[in-house]
Amino acid sequence: MNAKLIISTLLFVMMASRATYADGSRYANSEFGFTVGVPSGAPTCRSQAPEHDGGLSIFLDSGPDGCEALQSRPFIGVYASYNAMLAPSAEGVLKFASGRPAGKRGTEPGQLEIAGRNSAVFRWDRDDGWIDIRVVAQGGRWPSEGMESDKEVRYVNYTVMLHTTKARLDEDVARLRAVLCDVRISQPE
């Protein structure tokens, strides 16, 4: 790694690991019970009313705010959704994930997890040159009908996703690690 990459990665990690950022910006989603810091000045893609607010994407480049070019820019997304498919585990959520563009499964970087949660990781190397890495955890519980009384299914799926290129991968995985450490989920595991 060159010195500039090391310094910029360290600065991002230090910035993203704080509970709040220089401008005090922290995204909070009360419906799904999670928060994450947003670095000062970072462009984002957020849901706009009347869309359902399932999370946000933090761009890793210097382009504008907005969701128009989401798939053509590097970003880290922090999202949540109800476990409508009743996946029994984070690994199960990844099995149900659909809509993958053409590509192949890649080797996941080690030690990726949402802070304090049992997490599953999946990497997809897309044919269009982009790499998607998803880290999934679950929270909240409701008893499931038709299951033994001592078994429960979690009702919220949490996903932290990195969308990047091979040239940016090392630097952006370091950023992903910082965001994963900063996500706070209030739902019990």
C-alpha cells in the first residue's frame, strides 16, 4: 500500500469509529432500531417521502447527494427490512437474496461482522466490474407459527453493503470495517 492510501484509510477509520462525527451527524432509523454515523460532508442516498425508510447509502467518492447514480458509484449502504421470508439465520437471509447481476461468488474478506452480532458475509464479483460485499445480521424476535414453542425467528434483517471496484477494494474494505464497528442496533439478537 502506498503512504497516501494508508493515511486516508486511517483517517476514515478514526472518523467512522467515533460515536458521532465532527458535525454531529448520525442517521437514526427508529422503525428498525439502528443508527450509524455519517462522516461530515459525505454525500448520501436517502429515501424520500413517501418511500419507506429502510436505511441509507454513504458514497465513497466526491459526487453529489442523491440516488440517481447509485449503481455507478462506490458506496456503503446500511439497511434494514422485515424478515418477511422468515429466514432463520443471517446465512439464510443471504441464501434468499435475489437480483444478483451476472457474475460469480468471490472470496470474502475475513473478520467482517456487524458489531456485537452474529453475522454472515457474501461477496459477489459482478461481470460489469463492480464488487458487492454484504454483511447480514438479524434482530428482534417473534414466535413463529408452526414452529416448536422454544424456537423463534428474528423479525428484522440488517444489511451493511459495500459496492466498489477491484481498484478500490482494499481501501473501501477498511472503510466498511469502520462502518460495521459503528452501526448500533437496539433490537435484541
